Amino acid sequence: MGKTNTSSDKPRHSEAYLIEKEKQKTQRMRNMYVFFGVITLAGIIAIYLLVMKSGGKGGIDVNLSEGSFKFSIDKPVVTQAETETKTYRTPGGKLIDYTTGRVSKQVLDDFSDDNVSFSPNYFVGENLVNEVAGYIISSSYPAAWNVQYNPAGLTDPLTPINTLMASDGSHLNVGREDIAYEYVEDYINAAIQVLFDYGVITEYPYVSYADDGKTAFLTFTNSETNGQSYMKVVQGRSFYYIATANYNLDYSDIDTQDELIWMVANFTLIE
């Protein structure tokens, strides 16, 4: 998938160049550790079921050429908007449709006109809308997730912007960083190499790319969490957004696993 250098001639570099290259590699490693969810929180985390909050109920009417359609906040906005998707087959044969399109900001503005208020701290209906960061996370069971929002993550790539955690420790992290690679595929290849270098993975992940090359969806066995990880990388709004779902096969039931996979697959930017 990546570009391979077939030349046997290796350029000679100065010591200062090599030191700077190693520093950059170390920084990428730290970033990847955060985004892949392999940094373990010390101590015991008390998990509370989140009581759904909403600033409004109901829906909005959207006039289409064929008639009228009503968006409901109690259903995933991404699904209702019929956001473009691509089908991905996991190593176990499971088919996953992950979004490759965007949700128009106009849709959210129309909700505001209908007195619906969004927050990055909690779900409104089945939608967690972080308008400041620019994305939507959907869940069929919003009350099952403890939502944490840290605005420091907007500028610090080592800090997740949002973390959603279930009572069994399963979690979804969302972070972002400035675009250091022109193409998503180059970013993914660099990230994978770092994870190999530090023993986080021992086998090459399964990777799917959207047709426009701006979205990637991966699955891999995470040796640090002893479970499966699903990762989505989206290029947009002058950033790379990284959504990662992690669970442990020994502790997470199948419903939680399926919900996490669905949530990371439907992580979608607002544009």
C-alpha cells in the first residue's frame, strides 16, 4: 500500500539530521500511543452511567426535491443524512460500513433554530456533537458511555479531545494533529512502522482506504490492551482526526464490541 524505495543506495546524512529525525520519530511514537489507546490510566476509574441531557427534542424539516424529510435528534444524524460509506471486511469476515463523507454544518444550524443545543460533554439523543472540534459521534446506547471532553486536545495531539468509556473499560478516543504528511496513506504507513518498532503490534493491520484517499479504516490486535482495536483516520479541516476504539476480549461482551466498532466507523466530520 505504501511507497517502497527499491534503491540500494542510502544517502549519507549529518549527525544533526539523524538526531532531528530520531526526535521526530519519538514524537510520532508518543502521538500514536495516545491515539491507539495504549497508555493505561493509573489507579481505578469509577464509571458512572451517563444520564442523557438535551437542550431540545423533536426534529427539523428539510425540504428535498422529492418532498420533505424530518431529521430526528433521537436517531444518528450521520445515518439520516445518508452520509457516503464504504464497506470493509474484517479479518474475521465481518462487514463494516464506515463513513467517508461529511455532515453539512447547515444541518446542525437547523437544529439550533429548532432550539436543540449540542455539547461536547454529553449526548443529545443518540448524537455527541462536538462543534468546536468539528465532528459527530453516534451511539445506539448513549447512556452506557461516560463522556469526557478535554479542550486541551484541540491543540495538543497527545491529549484526546473526547474519551468515551464503558463500565467494562472499553473506550473510544478522538484526537487530532496537524497534517505532517500530504496523504493519509503516508500517515498510516508511518504510524504502523512506529507501532512495529515499539512492539505494540506484531502483525500488519488490515487497512481500507476511501476512494478519495482522505479516510482510512484499520483493525489490528493490540498487544498492549490484549484486545482488538479499530481506528479511523480522516483528513479534513486542516487536521488529521484519529478515532480509536479499544476493547479487551476477556471483559467486553459482544454487544459492547459491536457498538464500539459501529461508533468508530460512523465517526464523521462536520464541514
